[in-house]
Amino acid sequence: MSATAADEKHPLELEGARVSVKKPEVRYDVQGEMSEAERVARAMQNFVKDFGRTAAIYMESCIHCGMCAEACHFHHVSGDPRHTPIWKLEPFKQAYKREYGPFAWIYRTLNLKPKVTVAELAEWQELLYDTCTVCGRCSLICPMGIDIASLVSQARHGMFQAGLVPHELWAVAERGAREGSPLGATPKVFADRVAWLADDHEIDIPLDKPKADVVVTMSSIEIMKYPDSIVATARILNRLGVDWTFRTDGYEATNFGLLSGNTAWQKKMTMKLIDAAIAAGAKTVVLPECGHAYTALRWMGANMLGRPLPFEVQHIAEFLADNIRSGKLRLKKVAKSVTFHDPCQIVRRGGAVEAPRIVLEALGVELREMEPAKGLNWCCGGGGGVVTIHRADRLRYKVYQLKMEQIEKTGAELAVTTCANCRQTFDDGQAHFKSEREMGSLLELVAENLSDGE
């Protein structure tokens, strides 16, 4: 059965606490019709297509110190040496050494590095997708400065072209490219939801203004599972008196093309946001509480466009922090202790470390930092598309327990984050372990505590 047929049989839907593809009765982790030799060739060719001087230096620099293993949450909970981050790149390192490295002819002549087989790639599919959230903790720790997370993303490009993507992740990415949203939040669904929320909450939510200074985006999870995020955004921007709008031609910030490894799908989703912002004459695009959405537009958007973006890109936490610093946004004090979960793509990979803490300080909470926190904080375990992959659940739940131990040690009354995908992972873990600990939204906490004072 083709991957498309499998997708039709197992559609995306809300499943209790999780938003994902229904658990497939039969897995289809291979897409397309091609020979084994062709799969290997396409995987390696597309990996090399992204290859440059920096990646070559990375490949030559590993000293096999093992520090990345200690940094990886999957290796930490499993103890399995296969979960060592740099090992996840072994087939591609093997191909590099044999075909493209400075001593490739020696490796080939003496067969020191044999050719990669499709069986190896099938085995490595699980390592590259199921046991890596591309969180970047290994990259931060590496004493040689190897950005292992970026190499994993490049390896995923090759895996996608070889038709070797996990069943559920492929279905999510394909639906996003086909319908414009991986969870079915089409422009009509989004417009209807905005209209319903505006009426239900008696709030103005501007949609499709032809011109606006600020274009605001949302993620699928927020639209379908956490719609209060839409209301919270409107309350805050209306209070600030900002000239803003949502646009049905560019609202969906979720980008599973990035997570699956399909650069064409990634670009398609990114360009919708860029084109909508340019059409509106926007000075700023505000991204939602979504980690990979921040990576896709803030750090990769200009590459997709082919020139510098003609507008500023801010995560919602950065936008809130800037308006707090300028004195435009005033908040009521919240007399509670709070711990903050640092989303990997926003804080560690994105560099927005202090913005959420500026917001929490303005709320007057007692901030109880996890240990470790900020750039070294443990990942929730669901990023990089992992939360969609059912066969990854067993190990992912162990990572969730690691995260919960961090939170519980703080003794904080509330736990908040600024990534809807992290919230989704926590909700799923809560349902699995029948836990009462919830993960809240920083954005919603701000909206609930807007001050009327001047």
C-alpha cells in the first residue's frame, strides 16, 4: 500500500490529550516505489546536496569523547549507546568518509568504510526520527563545536528523498503540504474559528486586513486544541493598540516540512507567511507559542526567500518582553510560585533566553528555576515530530518522566512554557501517567493578568 493510501486510512484527528495520526494498524514507514539501490543513492545524494565546508569540518572534528551522549535525554534514560547523538549520523558519516572525505580513496580501496545499505538506513530511521527531537543540547555540549542537531536535519533531507520517513510524521507533513495545515485547520476552518471566538468572547479579532503593521500567526495545535491562545493574543494586541491582523493567506506557522526533511514542503509553508506579510506591508511578524515555527521563519526564512526578510520576526514571548520594557504593557501581579520550561527551539536553539523571564518578572511571580535551566534545560521529549510517532512512545514517556522530575523538584505551584508543542507533549504524558500536573501557557497567563492601570 502506498503512503498516500495509508494516510487516507489513518487520518489525523484529536485523540484525547494528543493531536496526531491515529495509531496505524499496519505501519508504512517506506514511501514511493524504487529499488533499494535507488533509495540509498537518493539518501546520500540529498545529504551531500546540503554538504558544505562547515559540515565537512564537523565530520572530521568528532573526537569520540562521548559528551554528546551525556547531553541527550534519550541516551540518558535508555543508556543505549545507539542513542549517542553522533552515532545517529553514522551512515552519513560512513558515506562521507568513503566518497567525499580527503582520504576517500583509501577508505574505498581498503574497504575501511563499506557502502551504506538500505537495511542500515531502515535501522537508522528510528534513530534519526524517533530518538531525536533536534533539541540541540548535544550541539551546545560538544567540545569541538559540532552542530549535531543541524546534521541530523540534513540527514533527514536525505531520508525523506529516499522515502524512509516514519508513517505518522510523513502523513502529517503530507497533509500540511496538501491542505495547508497538518491538523486540518484550513483557511475556512481558521476563519470560522476566529469568528466563533470573537463572538463568544465579545472581542475584536481582525482578520484579513489588507494592510497592517503586525501580522500574527498561529500553530495548528493552538487553533485546534488551545483556541484560548487566539483570544489571548487578541486581548493583548488590542490592549496595546497595535495595528494588527491575522491573514487567511498566511496564518499557519506549523511546518512539518522542516521536521520531516522535505525542504520543498518547508519552503511552501514558509513562503505563505512571507507572502502574506509582504502583501500586508507588515513591519513585524509575530510567531506563536511554537518552537519549530520560530526556527522555520526566524532562522531559515531568509534562506527560503533568497534575500533578507523585509520585516522583523519575533516570537510572541519576545514581542511581550519588548512591550513590557517599553512600558506599553502593564501586568497585574500573580502571587504564585512558577517554574518555566524552556522550549529547545526558542531558548537553546533560538537564543530567546531572557524574554520569557522578563515577562514572568513583570507578572511578579516567584520564579523557581529548574536544575538545569535555560540553555541546558532538558527537552520535553516531543519535539522534532517525535510526539506524532507512536512507536516512539515508550522511550518518549521515560523522557517525560525526566522532565517531570525536574519540575517537581522546584516545588512550584504553576508550570508554564511558551510552546504549544511542549504543552501537547505534557498533556499526553499527563494522560498516560494519570498525573494532575498541567503545563500552562505564558501567553494565556499574560492575557489573564492585563492591568488597567496607566
